Amino acid sequence: MQLDKEICMKFPVVLRDKLLNGEIELPDSALIEYESVLTYRAVERKAEDHREITRDDFKSYFELGKKPKKPRGMKGDITKDAHYFGVSSFIEKEIVEQIMKFPNPNKKMAEGYVYKEGGPQETKDQHVCWWLYRDADVSRFKLREDES
């Protein structure tokens, strides 16, 4: 999906520059205009840590300076896959519980809405990839009390 320069400029530098240079593109199935989607996401928190959700809880692998492990069987350069510049959440909390092996002493469940003013998203098989704009407000995501 080709994005105009105005939209590209809203992303964090690590994604913005790759989009502007044509190194990567968001998939054609990504949506810029969409209805808000209720999602669940694991965030790093110790048992006694109940601080509010912040943008730091929604940084992509590359924003964190991490290179994700290449999935088995994947060909090509993983740094060319736009999905690793987005953040993952799921439509069903049970999927997060299973993937993150809840109860997990180092993680808690966050619940909130992926929304168009925060950036484009792609929903596929209960998984939501959200490419957040650098100033996206995630403060309406809340820790689920039943997951504490």
C-alpha cells in the first residue's frame, strides 16, 4: 500500500524513513479508515506493578531496537516485513493468554480499542497489527483486573 508523505510523516522515525525511502510498504490489506476494534495485548508488568498503560507499552520490535526472530520457513529479509514495525494485539483475550502462557508473573493483560486516529491496522485471523503514529494516545487501554 502506497501512503502519501503526509501520512508517512506521522509514524515514528524508524518506520517513517523506510516508508519514505520505499524500503517497505504496509500490506494492501491494511486499513487507514476503519471502525475501532476492541483488542487485548500482553504488556510487561510484575505482579505488584499496576502503572497506567503508556506508549512505551506499544513499541514495535524495531522501536525497541530489537530484531525479531525469523519465523521458521520465512524467506527473505525480516526487516522488509512491515508487520514487525507494528504492534500485535488480538480480538480474543484467550489467544493472548495462550501465547503468553498466562498467568505469567512478568506480564499483564491490557484491553482497549485500536482506533484509526492512532494509525492504520490490519486484522487477520483474530490478530490485529497496528502501525501506531508516533503521538498515538493509548491511555484508554487499561489493565484487566482479572489478569492481575
